[in-house]
Amino acid sequence: MAAPNPIQVQKYLSGIDYPASKDDVVSTAEQEGAPDDVLEALRAIPDGQYDAPTAVSSAVSDAG
């Protein structure tokens, strides 16, 4: 499965405070109503702290 577009992913993370854990990223996307492909991509990123939206986008691209 191809990774979702980074802009699409960030659309569902607009309210998040960085640094954020993987769990924070996934739960924020769920609360924002992200579609299944975005949630699957975020669940596939490595556990850890993400210090900026670009870090999340990079992890999604790497995991995809």
C-alpha cells in the first residue's frame, strides 16, 4: 500500500503539540476523523517522540 500524501496526513494532526509520541499522533488523527489509510500509515510508524510535522511525514514515508 502506498503511503498517504504528507499533506493529507498533516490535515489530521493540526491540533497536536510537538514533541508528540506515536500514541499522541495516532489518537489525534483518530479524533480528527482521519480515514483508515491515514490511520494505518500512522500506526505503522516507529514508536518514539516526533518533534515536528516533518518528522511524522518522514516516518510515514519510510514505513510506507
